[in-house]
Amino acid sequence: MKFIIIFFLFFNTYLYSQSAGRFIYDYKLIQDSTKKNDISRKIMYLDISDNGSIFYDNQEYINDSILAASNEILSKRSDKVLKKYPDYSIHLISELQNNYYKISDERLQKWKIVNEKSFILNYEVQKAEIKFGGRTWIAWFTNQIPIPDGPYKFHGLPGLIIRIEDLTKSHIFELVAIENKYYQRKFNFKNAISIDYNKYKILNKEYKENPLKNLLGVEITSTQDGLNNNEFKKKMLQYKKNQILRNNNILEIDLLK
């Protein structure tokens, strides 16, 4: 799917005098490493408050606004990253096998700041490198926005990350706009199951080995297209396996090992 998003951007030097704001990133990704010309795009929000930040897909923001207006149930499908200040503790909110998890991630992010500077948009930026999630990443940050945060789980540099990409250029985040005034989302993660990152890796491995685990013991009498229990599960298993094969280039690629 191809689409064009037009922003009315303002990129005069942004002197960030308060801690709250919405930072909007263009996210380009290649989900299937065998189809490198098939590039998807998402617009991601990094909403920063005094106490922390949350990173999420703006499509969920749009969908949830529509659902909320019609009193429908809000979506919980897309991943989100929570950071709590000032210690920058990290939690990934993710759905797996129809369960909703809040995954703590205590891995240290060890940056190497490089003595190389450039300009992206109107910001003077400096280069930094990190190995994280099975990939090597190149980041450009600016101390003109003195917030040690960034897209996804990335943080810890002496300024906001304006752009970050892995060496294969499979995942690229770049700042495209900043909003000072915006509707602040209120998420409720009380029902999420709290686990650590190691447990999450185990669950991912179990899912790939047995993607129909959640259907064990469930009998399907018939479906709308007339499939019986065995036919339905066979069709569903093939669908899940194809889905796993296509999604072979995830951001934290070490989860596939």
C-alpha cells in the first residue's frame, strides 16, 4: 500500500523550553527481507510529558478517536513503548496470542558518540552508534532539543534523536514535525500481564513453534465458509506460518533467534 502524507511543517530552530510536546516521526520499514523494495510507512507519535513518554502508531490514535466518538471499544493491537522519567525505565506494550503484555526491558543502551556533525532540517545534529536488538544503529541527535529521548526504546543521548536507522536501512525513523498543543491520549494498561524481556523472548519462540497454541482444546463446529474443526485449524495454521515467514525482518531481530 502506498500513500502520501502531507504535513505543514515548521522547522525553524526549536528552542525547547518545556518538557511536554508531541514529536512526530516518519517510520519507513521493510517487513520481509526477501522483498527489499516493498517499503511500508507509518507515522509515529512520541508524546512527552513531565513524567515520561509514550511512543505509538498515529493510525491507532485516529482509529481510537473514531471509536471513542461512537462509544466503541478502543484498539489495543499496535505496540507501544513507555518510558518513565527520570530513570528512563522502559516497558513495551504488546499483544501476543491474544494476550496483552507489559514487558519490562532493563537492557542498558551503550552509545558511542562520534565526532561527526551535520544538519537535518534546521537542526545541528551529531552522530552516535549503538548495537541494540540484534542490529547496529546510526543515530543523529541534537542538543537544541535537550531531551535524552527518541523513537521506540532509544534514549540516553544528550539531546533528542532526530533520525535513527539500522545499517541495512530496514528501519528508519525521522522527525517530521513537532506539536506543542495537542490532544493528550490517556491509555489504560491495567489489564496487561507484566513480564520481563526474557520471558517475552520465550513466549515469542513458543508462538513461532506452535502458533495455534491458544486454540488447543477449542472445538470449532463450523465456520461461515463451511469449514469443520480440522479444516479450519489447518487453514489457520498455514495462515499463521505464512505470516511468520513474511514478518522476518522485525526491528529487534534477535527475537527471531
